[in-house]
Amino acid sequence: MTRYYRFNGFFEEELKASSIAPERLDFKNRSLENLFFLFQSIRDPSSTMFLSETPDRSWLDFWKSRGIRFCDFRILKRNAKKVLQVSPAPVDKVRVWEEWGSISDLSDDGEILYSPEKADLSKRLNSKILLSRWKSEYGFQDVPGRILEKVSYLADLSSEWSELRPEKIVLKPSFSFSGRHKILRFSSVDVGDPTNFDLETDSSWFPCVAEPWFERTYDFSCLYDLSAGVPTFSGSTIQICDEKGKYNGAYLPTEKESEFLSSHLEPISKELAKTFSPEYKGPVAIDGFEFYSQNSKKIQRISEANFRWSMGRILLEFSKSEILPKRKKEFRENLSILPLPLKRPIPEYSQTISDWGRTQGVEILPLTPDRYASGKSYGVSWVLLGFLENSRETTRERIQKFYDEWRKRILH
């Protein structure tokens, strides 16, 4: 029996479009496939990964020199029907099929086919609208939330949240990535305000969930495995998000911080597994944040739940793996997963950034190459970053300093 894997990093777009791998996202998805390829090679080296192109040779050599045995891979291409099909085909008749997010089936001749049954379940589990209703029903709505079915409902918030009076509100479509939302000024939520809302271009955001937009102190993700309605806590990460909530990586919290988050989310994770997703088996990330409201700190325990693999889970699993240098315990505790901006391909990228990192007191492990098979730069490469020495600075401060040096020394 063979276990096959596909990375569909734009899973939410597939759910939204009710189709497999929208062509417009081919290259964006391709730049992250290697991360999942490396992850599955460590997790399950006897499996087979489906990739859009052969990974960069120097990147493969970098990891092989560190003892990684990559799993087999096959190349995906669109056939005459514009359906993704693996080459060479066919595939084993006795097989297991897994994805970043579950939405498709793998046919005997290697075609990846949209599965209405899997898609229906994934749409229900990953819907922000359905989750908002569930939070309200079970008393887990830590911040006000309002489901807006139509654009015209937007103006109702002026009276409903007149006492709260948030400076801004955020509109979350049912399926979206972190940061793919719309932020509006609360003082001008009237639909007719041309400086705030374009009726023609922005009506596609509806139906959606509207929530107040708060000043956050930090974002977090608690990671679980669900099976038969029972959650098993795996760990947590602190998410790095910009001022608009866009995801820019994550780092591991201290043991004390992780225990704090786990205790706060325990009742939610148990109820979520039992009443919202009893039939689901697999990884789930429950995201939330700490914020300021009316001059006091509060916590939104569950902002959203992602029933799929996540970058935070990848970070957590890598932190436990043997790919990391067997050095001080502090190295693993200071570990982060980050996107590095790139302007152009860098010769011998993997070894070059690894060597440069040591001059900065950090260990840099490239989770992806820096270029497509054509030689064109990805524009962004993902890495594991570990600090080799202790510091009184916070992890976030150290990461920011690292980015400053990266831009000065590498992107100049």
C-alpha cells in the first residue's frame, strides 16, 4: 500500500471555487510544495509526494548532506481535460490519499478529482460563518460577532455596536487565508459612504462575519489532533502578524506560555471536537489572540479554526525532528518559521544562507529553494530560524533584528 500526498496550500480557494487547483494559483502553490515535500519525507519517508516540478538540485543536496532521505515524488501536470494528473500513471490500487486540506480523490489513473463528499465536510468545518454560529450557541464568543448576509446589513452595526464603538471592524468571508479580510472604519459603515465601501467591487465579501477590530498584543495558534470527537493537544505557536492581521510566520512559545494557552482553550477544544467536528480525523489549528479593549487586556480564545495542516503545525513537528542540530535545548525553544523576501536567485542559496546565518549567531535551515525550475526567483523563501545563544530580548525583537540584517546584507 502506497501513501500519496498533495500540497494544496490554497485549500480555501479550492473550497470557495468548488474546484481543484485554480490555474491562477499554480505558481504560488508550487513555491511552497517543497516545504511539504521535506516535511513528509521526514514524517513518512516511504510515501510518495506529488510535485509540480523537480526541486532545485542544490536544495536537495543540502538536505541529503544532513542525512535526509527524501521520499519518492511524481510530477503533476494538467491533461487534455485540464485535470491535474500524475506522471507516470497509473498509481497503486491499494493506497492512502492525503492532502494539506481534504477536498479531492485520487483515481486509479492518477487524476486528482474534486470530491463533493470531502468538499462538503471541509466547507462545513472551515466555514467562518458556521463557526461563528457555533461560538455563539456554546458561549465561546469572546468578542461580538455578527453574520452579515447582505451588503445592506452593514449599516445595522452602527446601532448594534453603538456602546462598544470600535475604531474599526473586520469583515471575514466564509473561506479565506489569514489576512484575506476587509477592514473598515466603524464611523463610516453606512454602505453609501464612497470613502469606505465600494458597493460594486466589495459586495463579493458577503455573506461574511463582522467583528470589531482590536489592537492585538499577540496572536496564537493551539494545535490538536482530532479523532472520534476527542482532541489531543500537540502544542502551540505564537503567530507573527502585521498590523492588518496578515500572517508572516510563527515562533514557539515558552513552556509556561503554551500551558497557559492550553488551559484556556481546553473547554473549547473538547466541545469543538464533540459537537462541531465529531466525524473529523486529522490536524486542526485553533487560532486566537490577546487584545486591548477599554484599557484592559482580554483574550479571544477562538478567532477561527483550520481543519487542515498549518504552518504552525509544520513548525511544531520540525522542532521535534532530528533535522535540527543536536545543540542546546534553548535552540529548539527559540525556533521560528519565517518567510524571507528575495529579489533574485542566490547562487547555492541553501548553503549560502546557512553559512551567512552562522555569522549572525543563528541557524538558518531552508524549507524551500529560492527559485522555480525555470531559474526565476520565488520572491519568498521559507526557512526555519533558530537563535544559537540566549538573549534578554524577546523572540519577536530578535526576529525583527534578523530581518533588518537580512535586508541590509542580502537584499541590498
